[in-house]
Amino acid sequence: MILTEIALAVAAVSLVTAIVAIANYNKLYREFDAFMRGRDAESLEDLILEEKDAIIQLQDDVAANRENMRVMNRNIRASFQKMGIVRYDAFEGMGGKMSFALALLDYTNSGLVLNCMHAREGCFVYIKEVDAGTTDTALGAEERVALEKALGYLNG
């Protein structure tokens, strides 16, 4: 009698295990069938190779973008980024503040100071080089103020 009950219990557990295994198998088969529908081993290989080629192309694009960013960074550092301008009357009685001093500097505070003096006889333009925020040539008052504005020492 006890052996019969044990055998029935083992059979019941085996039946439940078999039902769960069949359900899991059917679920897995449906997922596999949906994945493979319309595909064979050759088309799957083609799909994998296409994805591999796409990944390689993306890696090449990333490398090219990095190099482009390096070039742009060098160009930005070399271009004029800072500016200071002062308008003034170069000669008494001219009026209108037609003259100006313009300082243009790059990332390293190097560049130029351009001084344009307007007179009745014409316009005179002078340029002075700036290296690391300083010049070898003496600056006029307006040129010095323009340079200080470009360097950020003065507002406006």
C-alpha cells in the first residue's frame, strides 16, 4: 500500500515536470520559429556579416570624427577669439569718434592691435603684434585699453 502511494506521488511529480517541460519547449519553439521565419542558415550568415560590416564602418566613422575634432580644436585655438575695441577722436575738432583701436587675440592671447586714425587728409592704419598678451612696441592709450578689453581686464 505504501509503495503504491509513493509510486503515485512520483508519477504525479513526473507528470507535472513533463507538463512544465513541454510548455517551456513550446514557448522556446515559438520564439525560435518567429526568429527563423523566412530565413535559412545562409541568410542568417549574411545578416551577421552585414552587422559586422556596419560595426566596422561605425568604428571608422568614430575614428574620423575624433580626427576632425582634433583639427577643429587646433583651428579654434589658432583663430581670433577675443576682441577689444575703443573708438576715439584722434585729432581735436574732427568729432564723431571716427578713429578706433582694435585688439584681436587667439586662445594664447597672441594676435594684433590695429589702430586706425581718421584725419581730414585721410586714414592712417597701424598694426602692432601681440604675443602672450604683451607687445614689444609701446602702445598708445587707446590701444592699451583695447588690448586690456580683449584680455578681459576691462568690461565693455
